Amino acid sequence: MANLLAKKTMTSLMAEANEEGSQTLERSLGPFALTALGIGAVIGAGIFVLSGLGAHTAGPALMLAFVLSGLGCAFAGLCYAEFAAMIPLAGSAYTYAYATLGEIFAWIIGWDLTLEYAMGASTVSSGWSNTFVEFLAIFNLKFPLWLAYDHWTGLKKAFDIVARQSVHATNPELTPGTKAFSDALSALLAAPSAALIAQAHALLNAPTIFGVEIGFNLPAFLIALVITTVLVIGIKESANFNAGIVMLKVGVVLFVLGLGSHYVNKANWGSDWHTFAPFGVGGIGLAAGLVFFSYIGFDAVSTTAQEAKNPQRDMPIGIIASLAICTLLYIGVAAVLTGMVYWPEINIEAPISRAFLDRNLNSAANVITIGALAGLTSVMLVMLLGQSRVLYSMAKDGLLPKGFFAAIHPRFRTPWKGTILAGLLAALVGSVTPIDAIGKMVNIGTLFAFVIVCIAVIVLRRKDPDRHRPFKTPLVPLIPILGILFNGYMMVELGAANWYRLIGWMAIGLVVYYFYGRKHSKLQRELAGQVE
């Protein structure tokens, strides 16, 4: 029977990290590129897409939700930094668990990271598509709703459009973005008339298969394929592409803060705790769990440790710097957004650009839309980059087919087959699944990974206290324990449905491990004396 708790030794891990040759990943990333990768993944979906969903969950207290998420990530980030400097391999939390908790835990976290990165890229591709539709509107170009969204989102969008038109026709004195307009719209949608339903379906104008309406998010599908192509070409090219985008989108975020602050109405923040946090502490916790997706980029930095020039020094810089910069920007944007627009009226698909459009700041909204497109593009790039590197590490250990997932392209020196598969998966899921459903699955999977890494730091400090650590998490075990508590709390707040999805995904993973991973595990074969 396989030793499920067998661990990889630090000696074997370091030997693997020091491998060279054409069948290894290319070391070409410095501290600036690593920080840019972190910012590239972090600034995107959180500000340009999920801030709208978070505002509808927490109200103006969205600011506190970002603080809560940021704290949970800060504690986990310090733990990631210790491991990334000490074990500079591509597997991220998967590799850390293999060295501290054993193979079965490594498999679980590796399978979980697949949920995080591939589904995360799907979420962002859907958000990119929403922003692309807004971008086309700048030039008065309309994309068919059934080709711009999955079916459920497209129908919801159609209902929203016809309902807004109806409210405006009935009450022309009401202004979009105000409480009065929001109340009238909510009343109409709470009991839609047969005529309103018929108008929404007519606007959607979706084709049918066997009498069932269909929807396919074509822009989401195509952008995922484009990003996959860039990643296959090479890590250096991908990093340079990302760095240029990051500079653009950080500039746009600063533009939002500067211009948007002049249009903040403090009354929109509420007059007391109940109006500031209309759903209480629970709403803030739930919103923190939802917008937590905004922060998962920093752990993707750790998946590139095997491609860093000086990982012992540069990985902690990349992780901590990107997390600190993005947290400050997030809190500022949340304050501006909820100050510009009364929270129930904040648009979910494109909250920032819509806030400026409602103030007739069309040129500013156009700049924001372009920045959002750039931002979401870099998020997808880093997500799919992280996914392919985790699959590469698992395949190198024999837990997945090595000939496929660990295959390095002879010219580009990237794990090209795994990258293409991850890209295709992200493209398909993002084109047919609602963004909020994918986002919640990604969040609970990521939070679970963070908890495991925090536990792993405590375990390794006790079992191997004398191991050289180029970067040490401060105040151990306090910081890891706080990471466990904060991230565990956000997992609880995401609700039972998402726990069921996580458990179901893990159950599938354990079946794959039982029938393939444990039989082909390189470590298990070595322990059994079956030297390859």
C-alpha cells in the first residue's frame, strides 16, 4: 500500500531546483518582473469586475471587505514568501505541502490549485468579455447578447436593459445611479410582467437547440486562446508583455482615484453603521470572500520560482511588494466607487466605467474601459502561467502523465502541452458559465490553499528548525495562525453551496490519485525500490 504521507526531502527538492538544460525552465525573471507579475494578476478582476458584486453584498463597507481580504492575504503572503525563497520550484503550495505534510496533501493542494488557476482564468475571461462589449460601445458597435454572455448572464442582462428602459419611460425624472431609480428598478424586477419577460427574450434573440435557448461568450473564448498562445511562446516574452500592461493599468487606476474623488458624494457612504454596512458584519465577511479573488495573484508569483534569476532574494520581494501596492489601490478604488454611486445601483458587469458614464464622463469611461481590458488580460496571463507550472511540477513527480504535462518545448522552453490544455479548459468554461458561480468556486479553493501553506510553515519550523531560510515569516506561529483564522473565516462565509462544490472537486481528485497518481508517483516507486 502506498505511503500516503511520504514526503520529498529538502535535499531532493534543492537538487531539482538546481537542474539545468534544455528540458528545464528558463531562469530569466528579476525582482521587477516578479513584482509586475504579482500586480498583473492582482489588479484586474477585483477592481474592474468583482468590486460591483462585492458592493451589492457589503454596501459601502466594501472598503472593509478589501481590508479583511488583504489582511488574510498578508498573513498567507508572508508564509508563501518563506517557502518560495527556501524551495525555489514551480509547484507553489503543492511543492510546499509535499515537503512538509506528505504526498496525499500535496496531491489535494495541487488539485485544488487547478481549481484556483484554471477556473480563475475562466472568471477573468468572462469579465474581459463584459469589458470588451463596453469597449465596442465606445464606437457604437453592438455585440449580440447571446454571443457576448453565457445564456443565464445574457438573459439577466436583457432583463436589466428592458427594465431600465421601462423605468425611464415611466419616471423620466429619475436619474440612474440614485436610490429612487434603484428602488423603482427593484420593484419592477421583483414582479416582472409577461410583456417585460417577452421583451427580454426578444432582445436576447438567442438561437435554440431542441427548443432550448443557447448562449456562448465568444470574446471570452477567443481571448483565452490568445493568452495561451503568448504563454507557449516563452516566459521572457510573457513577462515583458505583462510588464507593459501593468504600467498601463496602474496608470488607469491612479486616474480613477484622481478624477473619481471629485465626484464622491459622502452621503452614499451612509450616515451610520447600518447604512454604511447594510448587511452587517456577515455581509462584510461574505463580500471579503467574494472579492478575495482580487488578491490571488500574489501566490501565482510563487509558481515562477524556478524561472527567477535569484529566487532566494527576489521571490519575497515580488510577493510582498505586489500585495502591499495592490491592497492600497483596492481600498482607494472601493471608496471612490461607493462614493460616486449609491451601492444598489453599482453595475456588476463593469462597475467602474459605468460609474463614470453615469456622470457623463464619457472620455474618462473610455480610458477606464481600455485600462480594464489591459488589466484583465494580464490577470489571465498570470493565472494560466501558474496553472501550467503547477501541472508541470505534479507531472515531474509522476502524479500526472509526465510525457504530456512536463513536456518542454525544445525552442520556447515552456511546458507547452499543459499550457494549451489549461487554456482550452479556461476558454470553454469561461464561455458558458456565469462569472459569479465560477468566482465563488475559485475563491474557496484559493482560501483552502492559503490555509494549507500557513499550516505547512508551522510544521516545517517544528520539524526542521535549523534549515536555512533566506526569508523568515515573522512571529511564527502567530502570523500563520492568523492566516489560518482569517482565511478560514472567509471560507465559512462563502456558504454551504461552495463547500459542496469544493468537496465534490476534491472527491474527483482523489479518484484520479487512486487510479493514476499513487501508482505512478516517483517518490512511491523510489520507496518501493523501483528505481527509474
